Amino acid sequence: MNDGLVTRRSARDVGETISALRAEAERVGAAVVAVVDHAAAAGKAGLSMPDTQVIIFGNPQAGTPLMQARPEIAIDLPMRVMVRDDGQPGSLITWQDPAYLAQRYGLGEDQLAPLNAPAKIASAVDGR
């Protein structure tokens, strides 16, 4: 079953992976909109959870044509990558599967490039 997510392991911890993802996203011309630190928010609420952060980034030149073609895709843009501590060395990096999004919104092959950004950025960070 395809749950629409792709996950791979980073050799770096959550903070280092988020920093590397941010640097790579900015290097390729994406704007980092925010980094959401779920564990810090949980701590402020008196709760605890493993280190979990989500980096949100996008490029209007890439995303706008997708939203013009299928306005509903705006719910999934800008792109997001989650990095979390699963108790093992390093961290897990997770993003939405571009093929799943393409199917969900009926996008053609010629429209997939912007949806591949998380995989390209993650690959540059973890060397795959």
C-alpha cells in the first residue's frame, strides 16, 4: 500500500539534518517559509515527544503553474519535509511521494519536476 510518503534515513541528527536541508533548499533557489519544531511546541504544552521538525519551503516559479493548472494542489504547497528522531542513530526524513501527488491531482509527467524537489534536496543532503 502506498501511503503517499517516502522515508529515508539520514546519518545526521534532526537538528543537523534540518540545517542541511535548509541550506540545500536555499542553494537551489527555494525560499524556506518556516521550520516547525513539534517537540518544542509539545514541551511548551507540558508534553514530550521525540525530536520532530518540519521544514516548509517553496519556489513560486515552480509552484504557481501547478496551482494555476490545479488550484486544489495549494493545500499541499509549499513543499514540506519532516525530520524525526526514531530512537536509532541519525534521523528519518519523510516527504510526500511525487507520484502520489501527481495521481491525486491528475498531473502529467511534464508537471512533476517541482514535486521532485524534496527528494532532490534530501538526496543532496544524505548523499543518495
